[in-house]
Amino acid sequence: MMNSRAPDKPLIVQSDKTILLETSSPLYEKARDEISKFAELVKSPEHIHTYRITPLSLWNAASSGLDPTAIIRSLNQYSKYDIPPNIVSDIRDIISRYGKIKLIKDDLENFYLFSEDDILLTEIFYDKNVSKFIEKKKDRHHVLIKKNYRGHIKQALIHIGFPIEDLAGFKDGAFLPVQLRPQTLYTRKDFSLRKYQEDASEIFYAGNSVKGGSGVIVLPCGAGKTVVGLKVLEMLKTETLILVTNVVAARQWIQEILDKTTLSSDQIGEYTGDIKLIKPLTLATYQILVYRRSRQDDFIHFDLFNKKNWGLIIYDEVHLLPAPVFRMVAEIQSKRRLGLTATLVREDGRENDVFSLIGPKKFDIPWKELEKQGWIAKALCMEIRTGLPADLRYKYAVKSDREKFRIASTNPNKIKIVLELVAQHKNDNILIIGQYIDQLESMAEILKAPFISGKMRNQMRQELYNKFKKSEIKLLVVSKVANFAVDLPDANVAIQVSGTFGSRQEEAQRLGRILRPKEGENQAHFYTLVTRESKEGDFAGKRQMFLTEQGYRYVIKNR
């Protein structure tokens, strides 16, 4: 039956837990912002976007304070039709599972599963995937966990549909006196947190209660996730290990720490392939953690987690946390854990492990909301489609899918488009980003521009980044090493010439390179070059999905 209030409303909620969202409705943006709090985007063509309500999306919503009544109210507010009764029931049932089992600790450091539902606890006690982590039943409502399996049992339970609310608290690490400066050290500018950064920090800290201390903060690239990490560090005042994607990111963190906190250089260590120095605050890369001499050997640097009495571990770009590190994270659940990311999407599908081992999503704010407030640049996203040259069409036709993707990605017709775009933006600060080294080297040579790849020494990379930041260089060609945690605040044009098989992570990171707020009109341009009617074109739709979820619309232009 048609909802009497609903003719112009943009949502259709279906009994299979999918939600259809009409982009032409004047209520489109408000509805999108509401449902993105508890549903995941599935696909986003021009007119109808599809979302899906999943257990994980609901548990993240529950952990951030949303209850079933608020979710159902939002659906009713924007839905054309009555909400199917099974959806209402499922939302209530799934959310009720979050926290139905709690993890608590006694004075003797014994860990227990606790539930008011003794039948549920009995069922879990006999589950073959959970029982191996259980010592014994204490009573009807308490089950004793085996020593050192706090993380493992959380993983096991979320996989059978019962995410634990962990109320066992944390061990305090060694004291580290640290304050944020009221004025930055290098620029002498006044420095204070933006309201959303304060809110994110406070929600994570939660008054230093057992309700806080673990979780993920989701903020767009350029919105100051590092500053949130520094504020949490100030709140906790404890020795801290910060894990990052690469050496450049580690050194940018160090620069921010020195600039915005009272810590000195002799209190900060770097643990990377270049340097292995452990200090009260230490920056380490994911690469060094997963290094081993052979596939049969142990990860020789995992003991870094126990080298100091860390009270906090920060996982920068947590969606890139390598799978082997989850094993170690499961064993250090007594330490506070802060995940920072622009997207919870993982290409390996291990979002459940991030939820159970790092913590649930604690804070999220739509990119477009920050854009409206002027904290990140407005972005115009344009996909430019071009055909293959005639001499490559036959070669493309007879190749495997992987080879077809490479041929389409390195389409020589893209070079002409790049030249036109560079000329059009001759007064802007331009990044040309791609996947294939030979393609990028060729473009750098034609454009007479510096090219940064993974083979370049970190010192040389940093020198080129610094020259770009000072506008001594207006154009850089960069490989995927620039995808993550590279601080280039003045870049306002990105031209993506090739990418990684439709990776939404990568799309988010590449757009993030140009989202720092700009002087004047605060406008950025993000171009993606795609070969028409090709494997690359097939994957382009996946990459657009993340941006559409955040409120960006693609303009598609054919050449």
C-alpha cells in the first residue's frame, strides 16, 4: 500500500533487505545521509542507487548509539511505501544481538563471557568454533575464557552472528606526558581542533571508561584524522605505537607530532626498513611488521608489540591492515586500539575482523557535510571515456581478461587527453596517478615532469613532495605509492590514468589527495580516464561506487 505521506519520497525498502534510493528526489541527499548510517551501498548507476542492510552495518550503527526505533523512524520518514514487516523484525533482532553477550573481567584478571540469556550462553558453550577458546562454565550466566584468547573468541562469535560488547577494559601503558600546542611550532599559526575532531576524540575516549578505548574513526582524506589521533594521545598520555602504510607516512606523522604537540624528537622513534629505533612514541610500517625471510618463517618483527609498555596502538589507514597482523591484534586486546580510515571497505572482505579486533565504528561524518562546512575542497569528478586505437583492438580481442585490463588501462589514446587536461589546468597543481610503471614513465617523459615510484629512495621522494608543496613543481607523475598518507595540501587536480581492478579503497585515497581545503573557490578536479567497452570500463563502475556513497556525482564525457 502506498504510504499516504510518500509520493515524492525517495526510498523503496524491499523485503530482501535492499533499499532503492531515487537520485532525482529533492529529499535524495537527506535520505542518503540517513540510510548510510545503517546500510551499505551496493551499486550506484545514474538514477537508482541500491543499499543493503547487513548485520555488520546494523552492529556498527548500534555501537555508535543508533537504536532500532531511530532506524525504523528514518526508513518511514523517507519511504514511498510501508516498510515490509520482516525488515522491521530483522532490524530489531539483529541489533539486539549486539551486546547480548558481554566480555567482562574479574579482579584476578580472569575473562568471562556474560549473558542474561543462559540458553544462548549454553548454545555458545557447545559451539565447535567457540568451545576451543572456553575453559569452563562458572555458572548459568558466566563462561570462563582460556588465557590469552580474548580476541580469538570475539572473532569466533561475530562469525556466528553474536558480536561481543567488550567491557573488560584495558591495561594502562607507561606514562607519556604530552600536550597539544596552542600554536604550531613551525608556522606559528594558532592551532585548535575542529568540532568534529573534538567529537570524534571524545567519543573514542568515552571518559576513559570501558565503553571507550577501542574503535574506528571514519573521516575523509584531508579532514585531519592525524589530529584526532594526537588528541587521543593527549587524553590518554601513554606510550604509543602508531602503525602506518609506508615510510613517507611515518615521517609525516613525526612532523605533525613535533609541530602540534610538546613531544621532542628524542621521544619519537621510527621502526621501518630504514631505521629501527624504539622510543616512548614509535612509528612503524605495516610492511616491516609482515616481513619474514621466507613464507615458512615467522614474522620476525611481531615482537615490536611487546617491546614497550604501550598503552595505545593507532592503526592508520586501518582498512589496509595486513591480514597476518590480525593474528597479533587478537593477542593484544588489553591495549587500547584506535583505527583511522576514510573507508571501512576492505578488498579481502575482513570487515568483521576490524569490527571485532580493532573495534566498531565510533564516528563517521559524510564527506559532503565537511565540504559544505569548507573543511575539505569541493570536488568535481569526471570520467572521460575513449576508445582503443584500431591497431590494438585485435590484440585486445584475443587476450585473457587480465591482459585485456592492462591493454585498456595503458591505452595510448589517454596521453592526448592528459596533455589537453594539463594545458587546461596550467595554473593548477596537478597529480597524474596510475598503476603501470611503463605508462607513467612515458607520460613523465612527454610532460617533462618528475616521476615518483616505489623504486625511488624515500629521501628523494620527500624532496619532490616538498618542492610540490612549495609550488616549485606544479606537476607530478606518481605511481600507487602516492595513494596513501601523502600530505600534498595544495594539489587541486588529479588525473587518474589507470587503477587497480575497481578498488574502492584506491578511489577514496586518490580523491583524498586533492581534498585539502583550498584558498579562493575551494574547488578540486578529479579526472578518471577509462577505455570504452573494455574490462577497464567494467571495473570503473565499482570504483565510482565509493564516491557516490559519499555524495559525489560523476560527470561522464565520451571522447
